[in-house]
Amino acid sequence: MRSLELGLVLPLLEDPQSGQKATWEQIRATALRAEELGFDTVWLADELLWNTPAWPGPRGWWECVAMAGALAASTSRIGVGSWVLSALHRNPALTAKAVETLDEISGGRFILGFGSGHAGTQGNKFGYPMDRTIGRYEEALQVLVPLLRDGCVDFAGEFHRARDLELRPRGPRAGAIPIMLGAHGKRTMRLAVEHADIWSCYATESSLPGAFGGYLTLLEEACEAAGRDPSSIGRSVGVIVETTEDHSAEASDMGVPIAGTADEIAATIREFAHRGFTRLEIVPWPQTMAAVEGLAPVLAALDAAAAT
């Protein structure tokens, strides 16, 4: 058995350099190939419109929930997860209904990733507020988590309200859909420790294992402050992996990627488990089928090492 659960992040973003989109058929084919290769989960980012100085222009994303429903219906074994739904542009009560519906469509395979929201001014361009991000997120959790866990909530805050609300109908895992919360700072880490089954972080400047030690320290400190057993929360990290001759990740503002031969990449992945992570979410770079196929020998190397 592998020491890490492995996820594949699907190509919802237009190519940063060319602007070329991944079609639905390409995204579906990637998810089905991930299922064949033995990935545990496919992940869908919840973003709107990005622009960085390293790109020729703005690049958009396919909408996360609609795509997750289509993939939940198109796959049969692999988990389907949001990486991660943004509290900045999603009503938390309606999000709970969407999550319960996705778990129904998938037959109990959906994983809810949820976070405070980020990525510059994209929300403002769509008319969403951008101030007091963490306060809005904290209130959203006070609606979303009770609805998913208990099926009801009565809450009135500064940003969100749900009065005497019951969540109906319920899916196949009422009260037990896994909740993964993104956190990179002290305040969001406290919320992850309070509410999450899995804590999640992602690469910013580097995808190499040593770049994430500070986040693990924050998690341990938050668990100690809350009186939570650190082993009771999953630890997920999102990384960029280059498996082809295209080494454009760093130039595309994706930070230092994991790269090398299949055995070298597998060794780096195993290092995450040694450092205490339980899940690895892989963004293949570039987001092409060739890069996904380049992960096949990596998974084979990981499986071979796990069998010895």
C-alpha cells in the first residue's frame, strides 16, 4: 500500500502561454486515465480569472461545480474533489446543497475542499467583495459545516445568514462527506483544526518537500492549542510535477517544480510521507495528456517500492 494518497489536478485553466483551453472531452479523458492509472482522487480548482506578469494576458477557468458533477457521472471508482471551493464567491448554504448533490451523483466519492479564496482581484471583477476575507470564511464555515454534519443550522452573522435551515435531500454519506480545508496562516490553520478532516496547503514558490516545513509547524501548534491529536487530521499538499521535456513551470510563475526521472520523482514524493503528509495532489505540468502519461512510471515506481 502506498504511503500517500495521490490526487491528480485536472486541466481547468487555459494554458498560461497560449491561452488554449482544455475541452470537456480532454478533461473527461484525463479523469478516466487517472482512474486507470490508480490515482485516488481527481481534483478541480475553483477559480475564475487569473492574470500574472509572466503570462501574455488573463486566463480563465472552467466552473468547478458544474465540471465536478459531469466528472462524478463519468467516472466510477476514483474520488472527485474540489480544490478548493472559494468562500469569497459561494454562498455557504447553497454550497452545502451542491456538495450533497455531488456526493449523490458520485455514489459517495466526493471530497469537499473549501477555503477562504485568493488570487488577486478576480472576485472583484465578478462583483464579489474582496475585503475581510478570513472573517467571511469563518462565518461561512459556521453555516456550511453544521449543514453537512448535522443537516440543519440557524445562524445570523455579519456576512452570512441561514435561518432555521434544514438540508434536504441527503446523499449516501449524510454527515460523513470528508471536509478538507485550505490553510497557510495561523488564523485559517485554527479553523482547519477546528472543522476539517484534512488540512490542505499548496506550493507557492517551490514544490520541493523542504518548502512546507513552516506549514507543518503551524499545524502542530494549532492542534496543541485546540487540544486536538495531530494524527487525527489528514495532511494534503499540492505540488507541480514536470514529467516531459517541457520545463516551463517556473517561467509560467508556478514556482520550482518536482522533476527528474520517474524514480527520482517517486523518491521525492515518498519524502512527503516521511515528513508527515498523508496526501499529495499533483498538478502535471504542462497540463497535457503527455504529462499525465509521464506519471504512469512514477506510480509504478511508488507501487513497486510499497510492495517491498
